Amino acid sequence: MKSLRELYKIGRGPSSSHTIGPQRIAEYALRQYGRQAFRVELFGSLALTGKGHGTDRVLKEVLGPDTEIVYNTQQTELLHPNQLKVYAGGRELFTALSVGGGSVVIDGQVDASPEVYPEANFAHIAAFAAAHGLSLPGYVRHYEPDIYPHLETVWQTMKDSVTRGLEATGTLNGGLALERKAKALFCANTKFELSVMRENRKLSAYALAVAEENAGNGVVVTAPTCGAAGILPAVLYYMYKDCNVPEEDILDALATAGVVGNVVKQNASISGAECGCQAEVGVACAMAAAALAQIYGLDVTAIECSAEIALEHNLGLTCDPVLGLVQIPCIERNAMAAIKAVNAVMLAKSLESKHKISFDEIVEVMYETGKDMNSGYRETATGGLAKVYHRP
Ligand code: SF4
């Protein structure tokens, strides 16, 4: 598994696979071939939702405004649902894949970054940690002793995205005329509100704040993707702001959540185009549950159980973004998943000893479920909500 730097990337929304990944591919094209007239052919999900997700915008920002963008929606035999080809001077230069969370594969070469963690899955990690008397943050520090400054930057970026999102008002671009709701939700003065509803409202407002920032092309952290970027920050911000959890504990929680995200990235997928929203929001929910369990000081078994419950109850979640935008259902879905993450930890705290399914097993099931999904439910905006919605 790779460094947590490869999991937690900082960049502009709305989509790690459709904006951050293509941006890195375009930067590679410039480095390798110099500035010239490029043509970029998009395939699969990049062709079907690239406009709504801003792929054309980032490619032109990096390669130049005259770059020709071709949307090839006909070719279905692809190496990956997010594939593109770059041409210049009448010849094909290279093929690239945007495989999720901003990671890319260019001409068959996975990101040049080295493998940092030798363990293959959660069971191996838990065994290594137990054998060496390590917590999960200790496991991260064992292999990446210099990762905490990066986690500090990640945490600062998350906090900034929550606070910016709580202040912002107005309508998001893209054609849905969707109003930002985080501020109104946070400030809602609800009479006779049950305490559980009040806390869920705050948690939801934090998640909406980041998800709306993401939809508005603001700077967010891939956790593990841009579309699901609100879930982990919402839970961490709530614990920091409303429960006075010290920031050093938040950084440990980020490390633990990173282990969970890395296991899924290594053994399955964090790409909505490959496995539906269960791979984005489902994995973010598992990461947030693991983070919260870490903050509670639960042991590795209970942390695993928290993450497993969170992912299990997102199985089958489809990706059907209306108009190909990362707005409906994505923004509210971040709020729902943040609440679900808290519930997963509550269940795990009480039921962990009776638990039957391992995190590695649920990751395998998530991957198989994603592979079985009709392509209409994998970030193509051709099924589900995207199909029933018609422009007014
Ligand atoms: S539905 Fe989920 S996976 Fe699809 S774009 Fe929205 S957040 Fe991403």
C-alpha cells in the first residue's frame, strides 16, 4: 500500500477522478511533451459525466484553452471506466486511467510513488500491530515516521472547508440551481428539537458545508474522494468543535481512517465509476467510523468492527449523479453517511464481541457488488436519479 499522502490529496472539487486525476494526467503530458496543441479523447464515465464534473475545464486550464476535447461515449471496451487518450501532432501520445481518489495510471504505469506499507489487508495489519504492540496510528508512524506534518495540513484543509462552507450562501453552478444549505441548517432555530436531532443537525451541517464547497470547486481533501469529502471532516470537526477533542487525537484518527481507506484502495476500489457510490461514500463512512472509534480509544478489533458495519450498510449504493454534477444525491448523502458512521461506532461498541464479518470480507463483497452493478449506476448519469430527473 502507498503512503497516506496518496490517499489524502488536497485539490479543487468537484471530483477526484474527473478533475484531480485528469489534472495530474494533463500535467504529465505537459512535462513529457511540452506545450503544444493537444487533443484529449474521453471514454466511459469521463465522457458521460466529464462536462458536469468539470473534466473539460481542468484539462483546458492545464493544457491551454484551445485543447480539443472529444467525448467518445460509443466505445465500451475499456481498460477502466475512467479512461482517456492524449494526442498531439496527429499521433496518439499515451493512454491514461483515472482510477479513483485522484490516482492515475499512465501507459500501464501506476503512480510513481513507492509502496510504503507491505501488509496486504486489514487482517495482516492487525496481526502486525498486535505482534509489535502498536495501535493503528502507531502502525502508520512505524512505516511513515514523517507523515504527521502532512496530516496536520490535511486537517487544517478540512477545518477550512467546513468553516468556509458554513459561511457560504447562494446557488451552485451547473444547471440545477441548487441552493447551498449548510449555513441555514447550522443556524436553524428549531423549537422542541430532540437533543439527538440537534447533534445530527450540526453533524449534517458540517458535512453539507464541505460537500457544497466541493460542488462549488472549492479546495477539499480526498477522503477518500472529492464526492465523499464531507463525511470524515464532519465527524472530526464535530468531535473537535463540539466535544473538545484535542487536535493530536484528531491526527491519530486521521491516521487510522487512512489505514481503512488504503485497505479498500488496495484490495477493491474507491472509484464511483468502477463500483458505484458504495466505493466513495461507503468507504468514507467506514473511514469516519474508524476515526471516531480511534478517538474513543477502542481497540483494533472494535475499530475494524466499526469500519465493517459502516461499509456493510452502504453496500449496493449506486452512483447516479443528476446532470452529471456532484450535487444530487451527493451533497445530502455526505450528511447521511456522517450520521451512519456515528451509529456504526455505537453498534460496534456494544456488539463487537458478537461480530461475524471481517473488514476484509466486506471489502471483497463491496468490490464484487460494484462489478455486478449495471453501468447506469456507475457514474455515467444514465440510470437512477439521473434518469428520472428532467430539466424544468
Ligand atoms: S453519487 Fe456518490 S460516487 Fe457518484 S458522484 Fe455522487 S458522491 Fe460520487
